[in-house]
Amino acid sequence: MESNNNIDITPTSHRIAALLRQNQFVNNFAVDRLFVGLMVVQWVTAIAAAIFISPKTWIGTTSATYLHVWTVMLLGGAISSLPVFLRLKYPGQTFTRYVIAVAQVLWSLLLIYLTGGRIETYFHIFVSLAFLSFYREWRLLVFSAILLTVNQLILGVLWPHSVYGVFIESPLRWFEHTIWVIFEVMILGICCRRSQAEMRINAEYQEHLARTNRHIEQQVQERTRELNLNQQKLSTTQARLQAMLDSTLDPMITINCRGIVQTASNSVETVFGWKPDELIGQNIKVLMPEPYRSNHDGYLARYQQTGKSELLGQPRELHAMHRDGTVFHCLLSLWKVDIPDQSEPLFMGILRNITEEKRLMTQLHENAYHDVLTGLPNRLSILDSIQGAIDRNNGDHFALLFLDFDGFKLINDSLGHEVGDELLKAIATRLRCDLRKTDKVQAARLGGDEFVVLLTGLFSPSDAIIVTERLLKVLSESYKLGTHTIYSSASIGIASGEDRFEKASDMLRAADMAMYEAKAAGKACYVVFDHTLRSKANSRLQIENGLRQAIEMDELVLAYQPIISLETGRLSGVEALLRWVHPELGNVYSDKFISIAEETGMIVPIGRWVIDEACRQFADWQHSQSVATRPLCVHVNVSRKQLLSSDFVRTVEQSLARHAIPSGCLHLEVTESVIMEDPAATIAVLNQLKQLGVKIDIDDFGTGYSSLSCLQDFPIDVLKIDRTFVANIGRVNNFAALLQAILVLADNLNLQVVAEGIEDADQLALLQALGCEYGQGYFFAKPMPPNEIPVFASSRLKKTIRKFEALPRSLSMTIPAKNVNQPHKCEVEV
């Protein structure tokens, strides 16, 4: 900024004029000094010539030496003294030049006059004009020429002998002399003008040089300032870079093409045990163990030959060596650094000690592929091993055993999870240690009490049977766990490699199915997966694959079974029952695919569709049917996985809002086992549904293991009595007594009761006698399409149900009175 303030902004023409004036002044100053000397020389020379030469050369009658001497001394002194004074007092000024010019012309005229107009003295005029042209000012020459012309004109006309002497031949001689003087003045004037032009050109050139110099100086200053700034930035950057190098935890090392260390960060000492100044100058091989040390020179040589390296540009795991000889894992990131003005590049590398990371990765891998409790391989690991055995396909026989321990849940619940965990560890120990060492066995724990054993290198498929029988014997022996002696057995399913499975999951599923067949066969035995089970597996796979597109292909439908009021005989509500119209299998009932849907997780989207479709159909009945010919509510079954899904409550709320039906018209049915498996989580969801106004039904009540006292804790509205009670009500007195107790309890809790599975009039009459409010079953109607519900409702308007019309004879039972809390005895005889 400082240099910019000193820049001359004067126009170029002004600077050139100033330079021209300066040069002119210098020239005038020098010429003034020349004429001062000339004046003195002329004066002295004129006096000498007057004394020694004039008497001999003068031609004329009036010539006299003394006259010449006194004339020269007086007039010459007068003529010379004033220019000398002005030159000394006012050098280079304009009037000084003109005084000098007048004085010089007067000297010429004086010499011409004193010599009587000799032709030689006229040369003094030309010499004087030539000297005056040194001023490079044509006006000065014109002024001098006017003086000479006037003098020649006057003296040439009046006293020609005084200026032309004896050589006068014509009265117009003065004109001729004047012409010559004018001609010389013109020539000298032209020279002056050319000289002034040259001076101007010189001034312009000087100005150009000065301007160029100023521009160069300005550029130099700017460049210098830029270089200084860059130097400061470079210094700052270097300082920061060095600080970063010094502060980084990972060593940074720079080497040349010969492997010699050029720079090293401070962290080198922490990781490698070398101080930076100790490492600089050494070969990088001091940080390498074998075989890297021996191969390093070859790597450098190949790079110098080809210009390529596998290490450049991508991290690579290597082994490095501490100064004390300890070898550890490190991660090397290497790149080439081209240095300006250097023919060889440098290589900068960052080395990170990844020993701890490798240990953690090993631990993570161990955790990912092994069961934490038993230390056995887990599901992921054994699936990889199974897939490897399948892919090898080298003709070796192999088999997979799927083990599930009988009664483990009872042990876990009665003795506690700690004892259960110890039992699992003991089982794992037997699987690892008690089998023959020659068996190529890999045991794994899938979860819970499920284990698998992969047998490879078998001589024949029957070898798997031998190993299985030995496992059954070993695992059935007692377990001493602290103060407890536990007996347990295993059910084992066998899947053989002879069945040519393509995926490990298929083989595992086959062994699982065989294991369930073993449990069904009486436990503590084994079953080999065969063609029958394969057919079941294929059917299951077909169902599983079909379920994934059943909703999209619009293959799911709902059938509705009426729920009848046992007091009026009219339609009260309907239960939505899911059906699947398979393009190949035909009508598939829910008991064939619901369990598969729950295992695969498809139950959640299917359940979402069922709720929405049931709400849609109920809304359609509301708009198209009268109150007498439409159901008052719709019941929908809900699974545990569906109930505990994160968006279930929102799904119900959206379906109710979408189809604009009252929330109290929707009943969601859950079983006792669903609630009791995780009471806290399930009841929390049920409470949210109750806040929406939805009704909650306990389905299949009486088949679970909950206590009756728990009913007061459940946010329920309806009990649906399982068909087992209804089927046995007419044959076993205890069932009738239990049913009566349930009805009394329900009435006290303000719960409605629906009896399921009513198939004959006897069952109906007994339920009516006991005071059951609602019922459903084949006695009334089978599940039907939605368009038949209004027709069925209309038909029920014409029927009434007579109470107790079909009670079995000789049945003694307590029948509730109008107030169910005051029962009375009712005897029925045949």
C-alpha cells in the first residue's frame, strides 16, 4: 500500500515537457558557460590582434593602432562584461541567453568594422551563429539574424566602406551579405529545430525509461511484497505442518528413492522407539522385519524401472518392527510427493499401529461367530460351515444333527435361569469333549436349548445314525449342577447330505423338521429327514413363498362366522376368518399357513391387511344394510408378533379413521398365551387400544395357564370360551361346573361371554340354561362370504330360540337365575 501512494499520476505529456525543460536548462547552463569563456577569449584575442596585427593588415587611410586598441579594449570590455556578469548571477535564464546573443553579434560587428569589412572577419559571424545554435533555440538565431541584417542594411547603405572595405563592387553588396546571413540562420534554425526534436525524442525516451523503471520498481515492490507474504504464509504453514506432525499420534516418515529417511515426526519414538533425529539418514528397512526387509530393495528397484507400485495410494496392512525387535501389525498409507526443481520424488508414509484394532477385530469376529454363553460356534458360523460342506461336493458323506433338549423350559422356570445356563454349558462341554476324537464334528448352539452338530468325512450315511445314538446316550446321563442333579434327554433330527441341499438354511430347516417329528414321536429319539418330510418341507416352502405375494396378488379373502345372541337368536356380530385362495393349492385355511406367517414375519403385513379389510367390509354393511340385517360388531384375531409390532396401534387407528367406523364396533381377539408370555408389554399395548375405544377379547379362554384372578388386571371386554368346554359340557359334569364358574366370574367383572364351537341343540340349551349371552358355531352357520351375511341376518329374524329345549335327561346342574349372582338348582329327568 505504501508504494501505491508514491506512484506519480502526472500526465505523460507534462512529464515529457518537464524533462525537456530540464534538459534545455542543463544545455543552456553549459552553453552559457561556453560563451562566458568565449567572451573572455575574444576580448583578449581582439586586444592582441589590435596591437600586433591590425596596423599591418588594415587597409585604409584612417587606420591607426591606438584607435583599434582603445576601441577593442573599451567596446570589447563593455560587450563582454555584461554576459559574464549575467552568467555568473543568472545562469540558464532566458534574458541571459539573449544578452549573450546580442553581445556575440556585437563582437562580430565590431570585428567587421575594425577590419574594414575584410571577408575573413565575416566568418566570425557564421561562427557566432553556429555557437549560438548550441542553445538549440531558433528564436535566438532569428533575433541575432535581425540584428546583423539591420546593421548590414544601415551601414551597407550609409557607410559601405566600413563593412565591405576595398572589395565592394556593387552598392547592393549589403543585400548579398544579408541573404547569406539569412541563409545560414535558416540552416542553423532548421538544425536547432531538429536538435529540439531530438531533445524531445530523448526526453520522451527518458520518460519511457523512467516510466518503465517506475513500473519495474512497482512490480518488484509488489513481487517482493508478495514473496514476503508467501514466505510468511509458507513459514506459518511449515510451522503448522510441523506442529501437526509433532502432535499426530501416527508416525509420518518421508523417504527418498533409495529408502533413506528424510523426515520423521515425533510420534516415531512412541511407536518405533527411534528418536526422529536418530532415524533420519538411516534406511527405512530398520523398521521392517523379515521378509519385508529383504524384499524392500527389490520393491524400490521395480518402482524405479516401471514407475508403478502396489503400495501407492491405498492402505495396506504390514508387519513393522520396534527398535527392541518387537513385531506388530501396522497400517501403511503411502503416496508420492513431487518436489519442484528436484529430479527424484519423495515418498511420504503414515504408519498406524493397529495391534489393538486387530485384537478387537479378532474378538468381534469371535463374538460374531461364537456363542457367548457356551463358546460354541453360533448360527452364523455353522451356516457358513454347512454351506462349505455343500459347496465342496467332493463325494464325501456328511450330515447335520439338530438337537432340542426335552423339558429344558421346565428346568429353566423351576430352578432359575442360572441353572439353565449351567446346563447349557454342560451340554456344550459334552458335545466338545465326550465324542470320539476321530469324528469330524462341529457343534454349535443356535439359541435357547437348540444345538446342531455337523458331521463331515463320514464313510456312509449310516455313520450319522451311529453318532446320533451315541449322542442320545451321552446326553441322557445325569448332570450334576451345584446341589442339583438334573436329568434331561434330547430329540434329534438328522438331515443327510445325500438329499442334495443347495443352501445351508434348507438343510438346517430339514433337520429342524426332523427334530419336531422326533419330539412328536415321543422325545428322546431321533428321526431322519426323508421323502415324506421333504414333501412337507416342499409344501411349507411353497406356502412360504406364496405368502410373500399373496397380498399383492389379491389372493387373501375374509370369511365371516356369525356370532348369535343366545337370548334373541339374532345376529350380534361376526368373526373375520382369514382364507387364502392359492392358484395351485386352492382354498387354504388359516391353520395351514398362519404359523408359517408368524415364523417368517409375514403375519404383520397380513394382519394389517385383515384389520383394514374387516373395517372396510363392516363400513360397507353399515352403509348398505339396515340395523336388523347387519352385524353390530366385527371380531379380528391378532397374533403376538402383530400385537407387539411398533406400528400396530397406529395401524388400527388409521383403519378406523379411513373407513369411518365407531371404534367400539371393532373387537380384537388375543389368546391367554399371548398376554402371559410378556404381560407388561402386551397389557401396555392393550391399554392403548382401549384408549381408542377398541374392544379386547380373550380368545380360547380356559386353555391357557393364567389364573382367574389375573382377569381383573387385563383390559378386556369379552371372554370367548374355548370349544373344548362346549364340546364336553353335556358329557362331563366338571366342565359344566367350570363353565358356570367362568360365567359368574365374567358377570362380576362386567365381561361379556361368547361360547365357541356350538354344534348341536343340546350344547345350545345347556349354554342358555347357564346364562351364556352369545355363541357361535356350525350349529348356527359356518363361515361365509360377506355378501351372505345380510341374507343370514334376515333369516334369523324369523327364528326364536326356546330355552332349555334340549337339555340332556338325568343331568343335575346349577342354572343361574335372572341375577347370575344368585344361582338355583335345576333337576332335569329323562
